[in-house]
Amino acid sequence: MPRFSVIVPCFKVQGFLRECLDSVLAQSFDDFELIAVDDRSPDGCGAILDEYAGRDTRVRVLHLPQNVGLGLARNAGLAQATGDYLLFLDSDDTLTPGALRAIADRLAETSGTSDPDGRDGRDGRDGPDVLVFDYARTYWWGGTRRNVLAHLLAEAGADTFDVSVYPQILDLLMVVWNKAYRREFVTEHGFTFPPGYYEDTPWTFPVMLGARRIAALDRICLHYRQRRQGNILSTTSRKHFDIHDQYERVFAFVALRPKLARWQPYLHRKMAEHCLDILAKPDRLPPADKAEFFRRTAEMFRRHKPEGAVVVGEAAVLEGSWTGYRLKRQSARARREVTRRTGEARRAVAARARTGWASLHARRSLDENLVVYSASSHRGVLGDPAAVYHTAREIAPQLRGVWVVRDTETAGQLPPDVEHVIVGSRRYLEVTARAKFFVNDVNWPGALAKRPGSVHIHTHQGTPLKYMGVDLLDKPGARLGLDVPQMLRRADRWDLSLVANRHSELVWERAYPCHFTSARTGSPRNDVLVSRDRGDFRQRHGIPEGNKVVLYAPTRRDYRRGGHVDRLDLARFAADLGEGFTLVVRLHPSLAGGPARGMGLTEQARRGIVVDATDEPRVEEVLLAADVLVTDYSAVMFDYAVLDRPIVLYADDWPAFVASRGAYVDITADPPGQVARSYRELAWLFASGSWRDEESARLRADFRDRFCEFDDGRAAERVVRTLLLGEAMPPVGVARIPGQSSGREVPASA
């Protein structure tokens, strides 16, 4: 008896079916049966299913004699299922890599078993009745968007529950395919799918209300395909009237179970919202049928209204007439139009006022002691600008430092003694109009005018490996959405470009053909790496004393829309590292808010398999805590090399990476340490100890000589004294500061 029965009904999906089946059969967890149901599909689905069954014994195919629809096709598969748990997968959707293993592990965790096969008895009766997992929508144009209510899965906690304890679980999309169901629970209650358009509704609500133990898995286990023409529920048809029959089934289920009577008000409201949503969509019902749909919904709403219930919110329209509903909709549209026009007028007035305010302060003299800072598009006190700011406060208190932040939420996260302004505000316009110095690691907004005599210091965000600036003109995929000429117009404001090595100096001057001076200062943010104070990262994350910390820091891929590609099975890598090692993962900042973490990282961090350091604001603290860095082509390797600790390069897709993005150096030919071109090689490097052998040390020494040339621990001091104060420090070269009298010199390129 397998652990899972994966039931896949098929009808007119021959273009997507192979991808769906492959996503199941390629799972690392293989204790499952795949029951594919050919719902008398008129295309090639049946032949495809037979082909797969002929070469994989885990696949069983049912050919139905006539087309019965999605719900009854699922029932046919359900009747043949023998697995402990049931999963229903639509034939144009796909399981994500490692999904079944993650589901099996979560079932084992909530069953109180440590069995690696995820079992607590062969029948699974001690496990949860339902496991709810996450999904992401995938679009025909290549985009991916995670479920916007994913946080509900995280907030559900590690223990099992029922809907009375955590009713928020019902706010998730009420569909069948984002859950695993204990088969004995389904059989015991006689749950089946009815015919019709909205067959998920009378399955999902009874199942969730009847489940005594529900578990949540905060991981994207399914990709929900969004077809260009939409799904069947997006078509214009009278079939949408089926929603009334399906909710009647739900109400009948609850009526026969007095213990569920408390859910009557919730279901009453949910039904109203669902039906009104269908009515409001312009492409669901034929216009001539909308009045009838409203009247049937209103009649059902009145009939099932709980005694004494007070109707509030949008559902209240169902207590009126169709004419009243139409008038209310028209009135709402009119109000939205008035609001839009009013907003546009107010924004125009505000823009003129801001322009006048900025012009007024631009007539005043520059404040020679005012320094404006920003980092990572106004995300807070971070990176190189932060290091310069803290050093300036220490050795040059006469300088007034003001940070630009993007919104009030970011401002609220700043220390109370940090002066700040919000981008676009009147205070922002005043400060930026009068500041002598501007320090940023990315470009300032295009609307910021550079006054004569002001000095813009660009710190960059590390040493460049990937193509940047004008070099991206030959890489159209990598510059998708990037306006290179506009970027150069903003870079024209730079006066000084900080570099940590001669390689960076040459790259920046080629990639940004603008009139700036290269300042050989080193990277200010790396000063702390020279001091090698590990900080409290290990203690905060509960890393055992004496464990070797392996930091895995992958970069984004420009050959994949969204930038994320799973190059490594993190759970497997953590297991292969074995006792005495802790795996810490830090994703590229651009992937922190996308679906990348939902593909397993969040759940593995919760279970203690890895430590997720993606949200750590100071990457330097993460680097200091690590004993070895494993990365692919992330620029963080250049910073980490300052520590003179082992680096392992995981370069399994180097040719594809270079072809799509371009690279200034062949990092595989001149690496900072040992190179692995497959996971097998990576695992061997750690198993054999080669990750820290003499060859690794020799490669690292050569790499440090080349790329850590100016990182001596005094970069921030050098910026403050030479660039902001005009004092002297031992220079590498000299260059004149723009807008300054003679005698003020800075380290610069020859």
C-alpha cells in the first residue's frame, strides 16, 4: 500500500499533460501511485497516459466510457486509490520538485513518528485528516506569483488543529488540489464529488469542517497554471448557476450535523460573497441572465439566513432588489471615477508645490556639513553607506548625516537617533536641495537635480563579476526592464566611485562611461570583516557551540524569469554535511520577497534543517559567522575572501549563466577555492575535507591578492577623512575633488 495516491483527471489537456505527469514521476519521494483518469478526452490524452503506464508501473490509467466531468472523474480515481493519503492534481498543473517529500515529512512530524518514510502505521490513521499546503500561480508569459495568503500557513503553527481553533485556514482558496487527505477519513465520511461546475465547493467545506486534525505546510508544493484564455470557470455561460446547487449541498451537510450549526453564519456569508463575485465579473454570466442569477442568489440568501443574523457588508445588497443592486454598482463606479479625478488633481497640485519648495531651497547655499545617505533603494541603514555614516558620526560629529528611506514603515525600523526623511516628502526636497554630499550604493531618483558644488559618492554594492551598465546592451535578457540610457544619465551625477580593487576600477570605468573619479578606498562595509568580530548571529539562531557553519549564498539567474532556480536540494545537502555542521542559507536580496523561499526554505528553517538568513539586514554579520562559503556566482565571495576562510564554488550551470548575463572573469578558471560542477562533486569536497585543503588555501590566497587589494579595514575612515573632510591619509593615487578648492586630495586611480 503506497503512502500517496495522486489522482489526475484528464480532459483536453494534451499540451500540458506530459509536464504534469513528469512533475509527479520525477519526485524524490517515490512511494506513491499515480491514478490517471481519461475522461473520454477527444484529444491525445488517452494515448499519452497509456504510454506513461507502459513504462512506469506506478501509473494506472482508467479510461471512462463517456465524459462525466471533473468531479465524477475524480470519484472514479478515488474508488481505485489504495494510498494512505490522497492528492488531487489537475492535469494542467504541476507538483514542485521535492513536494511529496515535504508533504511526507510534515505528515510524519504531525503524526509523532520519526520514520523516514513518513509513516506511523501502514494505514496512516494516526496522521492528520487533512494537510493544507501552499501553491503559486504560474502564468503563460513566465511569471510566478505566490499565494497572497501564504502567511496563514506560517501562522497556523507546528501543531495540528481544527477549524474551531484556527478558522483563518478557511480564508485560503477553497479548492481540492492544495491539500492531502487521509484516505480512511475520506472513506469514513463518504466524501465524494458531485457533478457540476463548482464541484470543489461541496467537497472542501465539508472536509475542512469535518476534520478533527488539520496540519499546515508553509511550502509551495504546486504550480497552479494560469492559462492565457483563463480556466473553465472564466468562461461566459449559464453553467455558473451551478454554484447555487453546490452551496445547497453544503448547507444540507451542515443541517444533518448539529455540531456544525455554529458554521451556518460563516457559510451564509461565504455563499453570498462567492455568488456576488461571480455576478460582478463582466465575463462570467450572459448579460440577459444576470437579473435571474441575482434573484436566485437573493432567494437562497433569505432562505438560509440564520435566525437573528444581522447582515453587514457587501452581502446586504441581497436583501434588496436587482434594480437596487444595479444602482448601487453604478453609484460605486461613479464614486470611483470622482475619486480618481480628485486624486489626479491633488497629485498635480502637490507636484507643483513640491517643485516650488525644491526651487526655493535650491536658491540657498549648500550646507557644507550636510551628508545625505541612502542604500539599496532607500531600504534603511545598510551596506557601504551605513559604514561611512557610522564612522562619520564617530570621527566627524560636525557632519550632519540624514538618511533617505522609502516609507514610514522603513522609517519606523530605524534607531531613534538616526535622522531621516521619506523620499518625495517636502523635508526630502529641502535636504537634497541643500546637501553638500550624497552617498549611495545605487542611483538616486531621476528627479533629483545635482547642484553645482555638490559631491555624489557612489559606493556600488561589491565587486562586479556579472556584466553591468552598458555591457548589458549585448545581453537583452539580463537587461529586461532596464533602461540603460536613463541609468547612465543618473550615473552622470557621480563624482566619485569607490573601488576595492583594480578590477572593479576598470570595470566601473568601462561599464559606466561617465565623468567620475575612481577612489581606491576599499569597501567600507568590509571593514568589520577585517576586525573579525563574529557578533551574536550564532547565538541568535541557536547554532550549537563548536559547529562549523556552512553559508550557502546563491545568486539570481537572468535566464529564468523571476531569477530563482533551485540548484541545490538543501535538505539533502544539510544531511550529507552530517553532525557538527550547520547549513545557513541567504538568498539574493531580489528573491527575498518572491516565491523562492516558499519552495522549501521556509519550512526547512522552521524544522531546524537549515537557518534562513535571507532577512538578516547586515550581510557582514552572516559572513562573520560562517566558517566556509558555498556560492555560485554571487559577488559576496569577494567580500568573504577578506576573512581568508574557505570558499567553495558550486558552478553547475556556468555556461548558461555566462551566456545569459555575461561575466568579466572566468571564475571557474581562477576560483577562490575548490570548484564543484555537480552536486556529487560538492558532497565529495565536504566528505573528503578537500574544501579546506592546501590547494583551497593557495587558490584563496591568489584570489585575495587580486580582489581584496584595498580592503585594509580603514575604508570607511578613508572615505570620511579624504572625501568628506579633505584630510590626508596614505593615498594610492591622487585626484582633485569636484567643487573644492585646491589642496583637497583623495585616493584615486592613476
